[in-house]
Amino acid sequence: MRRLPALMVAMVLALGGAALSAVPASADKTLDDRSYCTVGDSDVNGWEWRNGNSCMTPDGATDGIVTAACPSGMRCGSYSISGLGSRKQQVRSAGGNVLDLAVAMLETERMNTNYPYGDNKRDDAANFGIFKQNWYMLRSKCDRFRGQTTSQWNNGAALNSTLSADISCLHQSQNAYGMTVWFGGHRNGQTGINNPHTSDINGYKTAIYWIRDQLNSNSANLSNDTRFWVDVRPI
């Protein structure tokens, strides 16, 4: 466990043990046991003091990226992950665009499929690929799976190892549904397709577009190791 510098410990005690600023409880749960900083000042041995709270910079270092203000009512930030830049380039080389990067970046920390099989779901709710596409939308709008049944949901696992097919299915689904309905279905399955204007779906959409805008704000963000995040409740 890393220790706070003496000055920072004193500040924490003086403020009566202020709560740590935590990383978002996003769809990817791998970071939930650590307290991370959002955008702010330079770090001191991996720790920083932000808005009256102590927090830790991921991997003990900031990436120097300055992000825009967070979406209203949400927490957000950025940090560096070794090798993420190469992954961004792999996604783009396989046909992915900047919005695709944003979706994958929100869904998993490293934009990969290293999460529980089906995202711990089954049947039409099972998720596959780096975007966590649900089986209902895959079998409804992606040519690779079109016409298959709910019980054939395990076939979606092919996207976990075929990036180009994953991206192709995503684009087919977006084009078929239109972006408004696609966001609804991607966030909340058939229920979201039928009612894509809930506050939860709108919040998810806002988070994705915020990440996309950060990626677009500097061309370097399309190939560097910076991950942008927004605090979105997992469902």
C-alpha cells in the first residue's frame, strides 16, 4: 500500500478525514478498489490533492492531458494505460472510427474482451466483443448472425476474437437502427429500443459523446496511451 507524503497526511487529518475521490463504477469493474484522481494539478509520488480530497493518479503518474468540463452531474477524467495507444490503432486499422473508440473505452478499461463470458449475462442480454454488443441486436441487425434464435446466443462469442467482425456488426446495427435507437438498445436491450429517451440512456449517450470529443480534441489522443472515462452506472 502506498503512503501519503507527510504534508498530505496532515492536510487529510486537518480536514477530518475527507473522503477519497473514487474512479467511476463503470461497466468495467477492475478499478473499483482504488481511489483515482480526475483532472487537476501535478502529482506528488503518485498522490494529489484535489478539491479538498487526496487521490491517487493511476499507476502513480498523470498523463498531462487536460480535458473539458465533465458532463453535467457526472464525474470524468483521464489517465494513461501502457499499450492503450497500440490498441486504439488496432481498432482503427480494423475499420473503427472515433465514436467506436469512445464506446469501447467506456465499456472496458483496455478496450478488449477480458471480462466475464457474456458479461455475466445470457440469452438476448449476453454481451460480446470490445463494445459489449448484446445478442438481441446482433441477431437482429448483423448479417453474420441475422435470423438466429435466442438460444444460439453463444455464437456471439466469435466477436471476442475477431475485431473486424465486431466493428462490422456494430456499424451494421447503428446504420439499421439509427443512432438514437441504437444507443437505447445498446444500453438497455429491447426495452431501450422501444424507449430510447430515458434519462439513463441519455446519460450514457452523453458520456460516450464526451469521450469522443476528448479523443477528437487532439489528434495525438487517437494513438497515445490516454484513456478518458466518465462515471456511468453499470447495468
